[in-house]
Amino acid sequence: MGLAADDPLDALREDICTEISLKPNALGEIRGHFLCPKKEKPMLSIRDADAMTHVLDGPLDPTLKRLLHQRCDQIADYDLGDIAHFLIIRPGDMEADIIKELGFSPLANLVDQVRFPSPGFEPSWEWIEDHGGWFELTYILSDDGFGYVLFIQDTKSVDPSLLALCRQYASI
């Protein structure tokens, strides 16, 4: 089962999805056709200085590279693994991927679990910034200063709810 050639969503599907077609079963029936998020590159999880060096030595968006260097300079007096866990969210990364990595979602308040954009939603992060192409969310989770720093690429095929959240709150 293929997509209709004149389907207006073809361009969108091509940009953000990988097609997976099921083969016919023993009776020759095709039971479904699925579209899954296309991941250009996997989410980057940076938990220590070695991982940060590896990421910075690789190909990165120049804005993201500059931001990561700035954050490394700011925490240079600390062991990176003791003070921060950086998460780079890129095309194809969805809320479930973030939950799997961090154990929570930026789309839900950490205390009462009210979800964006529900009335009464209050974000749990300490800080959000729009850096032009990248949003930065910082969560401080302990008295010793340990936190999660999320860099979310502002581009199509990143979770639309996550982008809506960032766009709304970074503009405040």
C-alpha cells in the first residue's frame, strides 16, 4: 500500500517521517502502513567531560557549538558529571525520548504533573532562553547545583508541543 501521488502531506511526510510498510501476511493481507519520526541524528546525551569533548570535536551547528563552549567555560571549576547533564534534542526527537533519558518531560510540571498547554501549567525549569535556532532550558534539581540543560533545536520535526512550549515561554 503506497501513498497517493497527489497527497498534499507527501512533502511533510518526506521531511519528518520514515515510511515502514508491512509485508502481506500468510493470507496476502496487508494490515497497516506506519509513518515513524525520521531521526537524522540521535539525541545527544552528555554526562561527562569525555562525552562533551567527543561532541564538540564532531560536526555541530555553529550556534550550538558556541553555546556548549560557553557552558563548559562557565562550569570549568567543576567536574561536568557532578554538575550537569546536557541533552541535545534534534529533528525526530520526541517527548518519549526525553522521558526515557531524563525520567521526566518538560511538557509536565515536575510537582503536580499538569501538562502544557493545560490551564494551570507552570513550568518547572529555572530558566529558558531563545538563542536563535536553539532553545535552552535549565533545571536545577539539587542543592549542590546539579541540573539538566536541554538544548532544543528550533526546527521542523522536533516535537511540535515541545517547540510550542519553548516559543511561548522563551518570549516572556
